[in-house]
Amino acid sequence: MSRLGRIGTEATAATRSFLRRRTAVFFTFFFPVILVVIFGALIRTQPTGGGLFAEPAGYYIPGYLAVVVLFTPLSRVGSEIARHRDGGRFEKLATTPLSRVEWLVAHTLVNVAIIGAASLLILGLVIAVTDAELVVSASLLALPVFVAVAVALFCGFGAILGALADSQDGVIAASNTVALPLLFLSETFVPPALLPDWFLPAVAASPLTYFARGTRAILYEPATWATELAILSVLAVGFLALGAYAVPRTD
């Protein structure tokens, strides 16, 4: 079987495994929907009012997208590695031609498809329940690229967490510990103006910051986004390489 065939077979198996876990399917799409409803429709933004959610509704679209781009691949890939390790599946995979890189690429492709669908749902919901207005331009074609690259980055990160954690519970705890600070301190929901100057270098060090800046330049305030995409792509390659190296050879 060719490399593409091996990746396709593993991706098909991973997709079926995800669809069989109805709870995982439900919360993958339900959690960001609840977030949009609570913060977008119920709390609403208060432009020029000061404090949190003081920007127009469109400013926060990258934050809503970041929820699924960040949380879903971290927890799914990390948990998948933990399940494989607990079930002795890496011992079996070691006897097949499927390499660690191919395994991670297959699961990354599945996550890109799942999170791409969730992102479309979020965009539609934000437009429906808030007064956010999207900037319609040719740059919209770059939005799926940003989502795919960011998902790949955090799939690599999730693989690292899965390899380091000793259980599925440990993966969930580790992914939440990493994701929650990144979600709110990466120019998503909290504008840089509300943060102290000494903390801004940490914001610039967050991979999620470049996703937020790039998607905001596409959807809200038209600006160049090529630099953000380039940085995000380099980071994605690096994290995927580290993640593939971290995938256990055997149990």
C-alpha cells in the first residue's frame, strides 16, 4: 500500500471512531455554540463602553473560531494517543508499515475536516445572533487556510501532550491548562490595550495570536495577513515534527 493509501485508511478509521463517540461529536459542536450564544447574543458587546467586550461584535469572531481551533485538536489528538497507549494499539501499529508521521498526518486531516465544519457553523451563528458584519473580499479565500494551518499546529501540540501525559484524564487536564490561558491572552477576546505592557511579549509568543491577527485582518479590519500566515505555517511544521517524534513507537 502506498503512503497516501496508508494515510487514507488511518484517516477513515479515525473518522469512524469519532462519529461512533456521540458525546464527542456533540460537544465538539455544542461548546462553541454555547460560547457564541452567551457572549455574542446574551452579554453582547458594548462598543466604547470600556472593559471586556467593549469592541464591536466583529472583533471577537477570531476568538470564537479559536475555541474549536485550539481546544478540539489539543484534546482529541492527545486523548487518541492516550487511548492507543492504554489499549496497546501502538504495539500493533509497530508491526504495520504505518509510520508515526503518517499516523499524525491522518489524524490531523480528520481534525481539519471536523474543525472546518465547526468553524462554518460558528461563522453562520455569529452572523445570525449578533450584529457582526463580515468584510467580504477575496481574502476570505485565505480563511480556510488559516484554520487548517492552526489546526495542524495544535494537533502537533496535542500529540506532545498525549505523549507526556500518563492517562486520558491527564491529557484533558494538560490541554485545558494550556488552552485556557492561550484562549484569552492571544488577542482573541482581550484586546492588547487592556493588558500591561510587560505582558505583551508573552502575547506575541503565543501561536494563537497569529491566528487571531490573521483572521481578524480577513474578517473584521482589512489588512495584510501574509506575515501572520507565514509565521503560523512555520510554527505548524515545527509542532507537527515534534508531535510526530513524540508519538510512541510502542507502549
